[in-house]
Amino acid sequence: MSDISIIIPHRGNALGLWATIHSCENDLQRSSLDYNYVIVSNGEELGPETSAILKSLGNSGRLLKHEHSDESLSPPKAREIGAQIADGALLFFFDNHCLVASQYFDRAILDFENRDIDILHATTQFYTGGETNYHYRLKLDYNFWAEYSTYPTMPHKPYQIAACGHGAFAVRKSVWNDIGGYGPSSLLRGYGGEEMIFNLKAGLLGKKTFLDPKLGHYHFNGFRGYLRHYTDEYYTNLMVSAHVIGGEKWLYKVYESFSTGGKHLRMKSERSMYDLMVDAYERSKEYAQDVASRASESLDEMLLRYRISDVAM
């Protein structure tokens, strides 16, 4: 078993993959860590640039495995594939358009060694000189989604949070296996929902998620080749997440918000929001029951605990 495995889903421009690997290598070049990479490419044939990057990484001895799928995979599905292959005690996930800040890995390792941390998130900067984004402020009643806080709860040391973004995060592999990652592969389709599923489920199952305000990554959020918030899958995924984490009560809360709020972006669809809610319920019914049977508290209890302690809300 290696110390860490770095898992990178890849689709699109080879430059993003090269930059992500290069930033990791630059930070790890003086490290004594035993580390490797798992690259999960998907969605198109590999071009010569991507093939050259993978060949170079293989020649370095650092590539544990490259897995390819002709099917376009959602980020959580690609991460699930990578996590199954990875042999690191710690799993570090990066999107293929992320750069790690200086001393990223050394600081993360110290956090895991010195604190009772199961999942660790980094801060995010989208543009040089722009604001730093910290933990998520939840707005579950509205759409079971969240937005970044630009103010840390604690400015100098890691603090416990409910959830955060997934451009860059790390988790103990034992914890990943214990909570079952994102859940069954059929649970989420397309864009959205995985962050609430993963972090809030971890909380319900007694795991601790932290953000280190001094641990940073740079995240390029340029053009995406998919519709993101404008698809039926997006709304269904968020209702699936609400159902799995909060049960039927929260599924109906989010459905009502989507149906009556009039503030949600959506492309024209022949399907009603009610139809999507029914699909979400049927898709997640068994898994919601499984999570509830293993949870040490309810979502309402967990949210009350976070609000009292003034963490991440």
C-alpha cells in the first residue's frame, strides 16, 4: 500500500491534465511520500497530447493505472472507478483543471496525522488575486445545494464543516470504503448532487469533515462542454440527494421549492417536476433506507448541531 494515491478524472483538453499533474509533481518533488496516480479518462478517444502525458507519467513509475471509458462519465462516477483501483492510505482527488498551492501535500498529511480528520477540503481560488472560497454555506430548504463562504470560521487552523466543493479534497481510503463513496453507480446521473451526498452522508455516519484554511488549490472554471444546471438530471440528482440524506421530508421540501419557487434555471422539458420527483424517489428509495439504518443521527439533528456550534452554516 502506498502513502497516497492521486486520482484525476480526465476529459477534454490535455493541457488541464498536464497542469494538474505538473503542479502535484512540483509540490511532491522533495517529498519522501510513496505516492502514485490513477487517471480515469473518458468521453472521447485519447489524443496524441494526452497519450504523451500518460506515457511520460508511466515512464516515471508513478502511474498506478490509467483507466479509460468511451462513455462520458460524471465526476463522481470517474472518482468511484479511480478509488476502486487506488492503493493509497489517503486518496487525493483533483479535477483535471486544478493546481495545488505550495506545500499542499505536506500540510494535508500533517492535518491527517495530528487531528481526528476523515475528509479534508482545501480552499478554492478561481482567479489570481480573486477572493478565497472556504466552506459551503448550506441552503438545503431551497435546492439542497450550497454556496461558498468567503469568510473562514477559523482563519489559521482546520475546522469542522458540513460540506465543501470537490475540485480538490482528500479522504482516508478506509473511510471512503466504510461510507461507500457516493453510493450505488445508478444513484446520480450527470451533473450535480455528489457533494451533498458525500459530505453530509459522512456526517450522518459519524465521520468528520474539515477544511484547512491554509490548504489551497486554484480551480479553472472555464467553458464546460455540458449544460450543468439546465438539465432534468440536475434537478433529479438534487432531489435524490435530499432523499438519501434527509428522507422523504427533505425530498418533498426540495420538490416544493423547485415546483413553486420560480427562481430555478431550467431548459425546456417535456417532463414535469413531479415526474422528476417520482424518478428521484424510486431511484434512491432503497439506498435512502440503507443510509437511515446506519446513521447515528438525523439530518435535522446534524444541522442543529452545526448551527449551535456556528460551523459551516
